Amino acid sequence: MGKNQMNWKEQDCWSVKEFIFLMLLEFVVVIGCIKYIIQPIYLAWFDNQLYSGTLMGLTIAVILVFGIYFIALRPKKLSWSEVGVKPFAAKDWNIIILFSVILMVGALLIVVLTSLIEYGWENRKTEAIQQNVTFFSFLIAFISAAVVSPIYEEIFYRGFLYRWLRTRIGFNGAILFSSIIFTTAHIPTYNTMPVNFFSGIIFALAYERTNSIWPAVIIHGLTNGIMVLMTVLA
């Protein structure tokens, strides 16, 4: 095991350049172009929020994962383990279970509190699922939310972003700022931002405790999957 892998909380191989390039990729390319220019094109193709949203999610996944590879990993001849893609210990299942429960309970409380001020959790994706509830639509929504999104988001926001911040501003600063950036990246679904911020904290804590992004991926996927199921049942 290399020195960087052993001390990922104290050091990394990157500079401010990689951070700036990947933030530009997220906020200029993904949010500025994909969400506001490409998504309407996808919607015109499918005339369905669920299908166009799923394709948009896949597009974002490809862009961010390739961005991590070509900006952060390949130029420095690094492996995916540098962004947390590595096995975790069997004992870490206790953390996965505990953090999953904390996240679900916390998210439920946040939803209840925000609904009291008429700031519900519904958005275009949930409405699209509810308008056409079939096994196929459920399957697409589930795979998109519980498999695709957790993998690429944890690689990008925890594997790279949290680690980059962790080595420079410490644990508390990295938790706070990575969660803020993660939340901001979910624009324009403003009503889910409180839950996204709380989720970002939990995912970062899981990475911090286990030294792998996979526990965060599992927690993320489990939570999203339950949300999709609740949307369908609702």
C-alpha cells in the first residue's frame, strides 16, 4: 500500500488546479449546461420527466466520473483507490447500519419540519413517478436513484472533494464545505436541500470512519431506494 493511500486524511497528490477544474466541471458544465441546456432537449425527446431525468443523471455520471479519471487520476498515474474505491472491513457494516438509521430518521424529521412551512419534499422527479406508476418506471427510478447516483456522487463528492478538503482544512471544515457544495450541486431541487445537506454530513462521516466510499454508497443507495419506494406507495 502506497504512502498516499495510508495517509489519505493528511495528504494527497493534487493541487488547487485539480480542485478548480473539477469544480468548473460540476458548476459550469453540469449545472450550467447539462441541467439548463441539455435537460430541456432530453425532455423534448421523451416528453417524460422520469425518462429525461434518468438520461440526464446518466450523462452527469459519465461526465463526473470521466472528469475524476482524466483530471485527478490519469495525469498522476493514480488508481481509483485514491478516491476511496477500495474494500472496507467487515466490522464497518455496523457503521453502515447505524448511519443508515440515523440518516432515515433525520431525513424524516427534516421532511416533517419543512412540510409544516409548506416546503414539501415533492419535485418533478417524484411527480413523474407518481403520475405513471408501473414496474418499469419504478425500476428505472430505483436504478437511477439507488445505484447510479450513489456511485458517481460518492466518488466525486467524498472520494475526491472531501479528501481534498480534509487534507487542507481538517475534519470539521471538510465536513461542512463538502456538504455545502454537495447541497448546492442539487440545484434546482431547492426543497430537498436541507435533507441533502444532512445526507452529505452522514456520507462524509461514513467515509471518514471506514476509509472507503463503499459504505457511503450503500447508505446513499439504501436511503434513495427507500425514498423511491415511498414515492411510489404514496
